[in-house]
Amino acid sequence: MNEIIRIQGRDLSPNDIAYIKEQIATHPHWHRTRLSREICAAWAWRDEVGRPKDMACRTLLLKLERKGLLTLPPPRRSGVNHLRGKSFQPVLHDRSALEGSLRTLQPITLIIPKRGSETELWQTLLTQHHYLGFKTHVGQSISYLAQTSDGRPVACLLFGAAAWKTAPRDSFIGWSAKVRENNISRVINNTRFLIPPWVKVPHLASHILAMALRRLPDDWQNKYGFKPVLVETFVEQDRFKGTCYKAANWQYLGVTSGRTRQDRYNKISVPIKEIYVYPLCRNFKKTLCEETP
């Protein structure tokens, strides 16, 4: 390989790949995490708050291996969802009917679950009641748990990395493929939103969405050192109508193609989803279309 290739937002020269291969050969006892950390240190590859971009580097290494450009040391565990095979121990929670007006539930609070009972409850609700379930999330993310004044959970949300590309969204923003590659981190995806089935409260979903979006930019900056400017979500047409997103003033952009990023031969069909976005600031398009050096 003699040309420059771009992976995970980095231009890699033949010398860069030769350096990685040299580290693997020179340190055969290094596991993949140690390898990625050493590369981040050597390349000064850090995020906005100065932390090594370890997960991005590990993804880069995997992509290089898939291209046949190097061979990584064997993994020490079977991937990020290595705990999936262990027996799941759900947290017991009140499932009695919760009905009435939104006013009767106030004040509703939105918390970021911490380790322990809050996180276990959040995982339990998604595992048992969301049609996509719960999987260990890789990369940048923030989760929220909404509770009533007496501590009963009424919603779970998860925000994470945006889709790499989708034609309606990219046309709406107006960015080029190169600019998208550099600025995609400023877009985040509402990948999970659950109102438990025993909660029947009109306008609750749109109210909680609005609460989450008001605090999301600051929470994201506190955790990752920068503010996102646009949120997206994908609503499966055959399952949902997207009512709460419409009520919370999200903008409908169109539908997905019904294909996956692994579908090179147009043979893999997946459910078609409606695409909605919500700007977090007025000049979001300008920010997303800025070319970085």
C-alpha cells in the first residue's frame, strides 16, 4: 500500500501503518487496549478535554485488520457484549398502573444514572420493555432516567453516536463527505427512548424529550468537552408513528433506504425508518459545515 487512506478521521500513510506493525511485532505481549493507548500517546491523539481517543484508535485498528493491512493480537475477551451470556438479574420495580394528567406527576426529575441501583434499574427497564433491548454501548453516550416526585421511573433515554451517513440528513445539513467525516461528532443520536407500558400519561413523552434536550448540550460538554449542535433519531415506520417527536417539535426529514452499511450487494433488507432531527442551536448548519484544517 503506497497511498494515504483515511480511517476514523485520520490520514494514514504507509509509514503510519508500518509503525503500528512494528509495535505489534516488538511487543507481542501487549493486548489490544495497551496497543491502542500507546498509539494514542505516540500520535498525541486526544479528544477535546485531553483524554486519549482510545475507542477511536481501537476501531481504527480493527478496520486496518479487516482490510488485511495488519494482524492484531488475539482479543482477551469476546467483545463489548461479553457479559451477554451471563444470567441477567433484573431489578424489581413497581409495575402498577400510572395514569392521570402530567400535572399530577410533577415534579419530574431527570437524572444521569450512576453505577449501582440507578444504572441497574435503567438497564432492567430497557432489557425488559424496549423492543431493541439493552446492549453495552461503545463510544460516547449519555443516558437519562426520568422519575416522578415519589421516585417511580417513567422513562429511559440513551443518546450516542450519530449514523455515519444518511442521505436525507446529509442533504438537510448540506455538508460534503469530507466535512461530515470531520464534524459528525457534533451530531448525536437518540438511540433509545422508553416509556414503560404501565405508564399512561398524555404528553409525558414529549415533555421528557424537551427536558432532556434542554440539558443535553451542557451534560455532553461536561462529559466530553464540546457541545453537540444537532440531535437525530430513527423511528421504525411499522411500529411507531413518531407522535412524541412531532409534538416536541422535531423536524421530519424523510426515510431510510432500508439497507445496512454492510449491504454491498443490495440483498440485506431492514425495516424502513423515519428520520427526525432537532437543532440544539440556531447556527447548527454553519457549525456542521465548517471546514477544519
